[in-house]
Amino acid sequence: MSKPAQPAANTTEGTLAEIVSHAKEYGFVFPSSEIYDGLAAVYDYGPNGVELKNNLKQLWWKAMTQLNQNVVGIDAAIFMHPTTWKASGHVDGFSDPMIDNLDSKKRYRADVLLEERAAEYEKNGELARAETLLAEMGRLLTAEDLAGVKQLIIDEKILCPISKTGNWTDVRQFNLMFSTQMGAVAEGSNEIYLRPETAQGIFVNFLNVQKSARQKVPFGIAQIGKAFRNEIVARQFIFRMREFEQMEMQFFVRPGTEEEWYQHWKAARRRWHEVMGLPADKLRFHDHEKLAHYAKAAVDIEYEFPFGFKEIEGIHSRSDFDLTQHQQFSRKKQNYFDNDINPETGKPYGNYVPYVVETSVGADRLFLATLCQAYQEETIVEGEGEEQKTKTRKLLRLHPAVAPVKAAIFPLVKKDGLPEKANEIYNQLRFDFRVVVEEKDSIGTRYTRQDLIGTPFCIAVDHQTLEDNTVTIRHRDSREQTRMPISELRSYIGEAVSLSRIFEQL
Ligand code: ATP
């Protein structure tokens, strides 16, 4: 977006604990079924959270489908034919290596224990040591040498953080898919899965979309939807959930051009995060140590959360693996006929199964990154000399385009026709923006409340408003106040939240 939310010198960022409690208190994220003590790694979005999340999703959706004529969307069902997951490799291979500590009875992901150790080395400046460890882990996992992974944990003297012992079980693979039954049992039930990724809904619709949308390779299919994974260790708030939302795009290309498109989407997706307000120095690429057997290349875009650099998006060059697998299992050809002339042969490229470059970002992880980046505590010095006072203010420096509420309208007092005037302004703005009228409490308290949820503008209606139809508009970040005619509010707010101002930077 126009300006990344960079903290000023007098601001501090939040810890994860502060962000979690802020998210709950101000209606962004609640633990699921909290009155029953919650459900591990499942969360609900509150009134402000759902607005923020929808805004982020809309920015992704439009950047993909509206800015690219050759990217179209779909919305596939969560349930899919069970053979889908055999073809995709999820039934046999969608598992994480887990290990239990026999003393604390706690379960861990073996690869995460090793990654955390590597991150410690990195933090201490031992970059080569970190790299060697990750490379060795990648080698063992690729070779499916689980005994070797256990040995590496022992050699690294990794202890359980709870029991502080190294009394480990063997490393085992744990399938992450949730299954359920479809149809009444009496009619012969059928085990089906809750999709662990949205991508397969795109692959099985490749030809439907290509034909109905009259797309030519290269083209992409985008989708936003829920995915479910029975994560072994669900930690770090909405970073790792058991039910979450993905925003995925599969880009179908002519074989031989995949590297070029992989580089294209890698750069484009990183740029998108920067323009969305995640600063360049808090983003980095991380190449995968362990490549899936079909993958040509894979990279994560990582953001520096309060708990370290972690993946928010994956870019994968997947070869023709997925379409070929579906072709084999369904016995339906997944060929595309390319009319373009191959300059080397002077003939059309002809029939082939396209290669795929995938971009896959978690809406919830993006939400968390956005919240972590926006959450700031600022020290403000007011007054002069002996009157000088220092106070702190918490605020969310969200870009106006993603803020849940764009403007809050405050009648200065609850009489003299000011509430009526405020409602008149509300009625003028509500068709274009999410605006609210707040009458209760002092104006200072009302400003504070809006800062806490990231509202970029507060509009104060006072007695002068009744005389000349002007209001005071207060800017969240600078706290500056300016007088403005009511008639200009719509275009002023419109300019601040305009998607074109964001997208022209891509
Ligand atoms: P990780 O290594 O963190 O488990 P992954 O490599 O398995 O993630 P992908 O399968 O590439 O993740 O999924 C694409 C994106 O979906 C991730 O970059 C992430 O943003 C999101 N995602 C994956 N698993 C979860 C989860 N359990 N909770 C929230 N978001 C998730």
C-alpha cells in the first residue's frame, strides 16, 4: 500500500501475547467455542476480524483475477471424490514426522524441533552450522530415514522444553487429513476427507475452466477457501490452525517455460506483500530443503513475526505431476492443444499436459502478519514545561483499505441537533464505506477506541458544523486534525481506501 506501516522512533511493536489479547478484546479473533473452554487450534473471527480478513481476501482476489486477464477464479466444494486424494498423494504421503517425549507425554514435529535448533544457531551468528543442520534434515526426510531424523535430534542434544529430557520415542509419520463419512451408513458409507488444501479443486476443474473461460495457456485459476489439517502441534495462535483458509492460484504453463513463470510469480507475490504494508526488511525468501519428488523448485515467503521468520506463502513449481496423476486415476485426458507455432519446428506446439506454478498463501497467516505489523505502542509527550505529560497510546496502523471501519463519526455532544447531523453524514457515507456513529463517552475516549481497532479517520461534528457544514477530521497516525466541508468527505476517504492507489504500485 502507499506507505508500509513503519513504526516511528517512539513506537514499540507487540509481543505475540499482547497481540492475542488485543485481538480478543477488540473483536478480531476469539477462541472457538470458548464457553466450552475452546477447541485446540480452532478460532473464530469477530466483528472487526471478519472485516479485516475480508478486506485482505478482496485485495488478493482482485490482484489475481482483476489485474490479470488470464487468471480466473473458482469456488470448489470442500468435499471431493476420495480418489482425488489418492491421486494427489495425500492419502499416502501427506504426513508430518512426529516424535513424543516419554516423560512429558508431549508430541512434537521432528522437523520443527530441528528447524528451531537451526534458528538458534542463526540467531547466534552460526550461519554455516544452521545451514548444515537444515541440509542434513532435508536429506534424511527426502530419504524417509526416520531413524536418522531421531538420531539427529539426539546428536543435537535437543531436549523437551517441558520435561527437559531427551527421552524420545521413535519418529513416526502422522497423516494430517481429517476424514468423515458421507451418506447414511446403511446405504454403504464412504470415507471422504475434508480437503487439506484448495489446490486439488482447481486441478480437477482444469479443463472445465479452460474451456468455459476460453483461456489459453499460460493462464491461472485462483481460489479462496477453507482447508483442514490435523496439525500435530498447533501453536502460535492463528499461525497454525486445524481449520484455516487458503488463497491459492495454479498457473498452467507450456512445459519448458516453468522456470520463467516461477521467477515471475516469486517476484510478483513478494512485491504484493510489500505493497500491502509488510516492510521489505521483514520479508525474506526461504528455499525448501526438502523438495517433493515431483517439484522442480519451491520457495517460501517468510515474514518476521514476533516469534521469528516464518512462512506466510509458498511458491511451487510443480511440473505436470498433478494433472498427470489425475489423468491416470480418472482415465480422463488432461491434455491441452496449443495452437501457437513453435519457431523451432514451424508447427503448433500441439498436445501436452501443462506444467504448473502454484502460489499459496494462508489468509489467516496474512491476517496475523498484518496485525503484528500494525500493532504499535506509541509514547506521546503532551504539553510543555511543568505541564508536560507522557502517555502511551496503543493503535493499529492498518492501511485504510484493510481497516475494519473506515471512519467514525462523533457528535461532540448528545444534544443541539448534533446527533442528527452525525446521522445525516453517516447516511451519505454508508453506501461507499463501513462507517459508524459513536455518541457515548468523551471525545478522547472515542478516539482511543477507534485507534485500537485501526480506524483511519474520526469525524467530529460540532456546533460550527450546523452553521457552515464543515467537520473536523482527525487522522489516526499523526493525530492531526483538519477542518473539511462535509461534501468533500466521500472523495477524501475514497482516495485513501482506493485500491487503484495500491495496485498501481504492483
Ligand atoms: P508449514 O510448513 O508451516 O506447515 P506448509 O508448507 O505445509 O506450511 P503449504 O502446504 O505450502 O504450507 O500451504 C500454503 C500456505 O497455507 C502456507 O504458506 C500457510 O500460509 C497456509 N497454511 C498451511 N498450513 C496452515 C495452518 N495449519 N494454519 C494456518 N495456515 C496454514
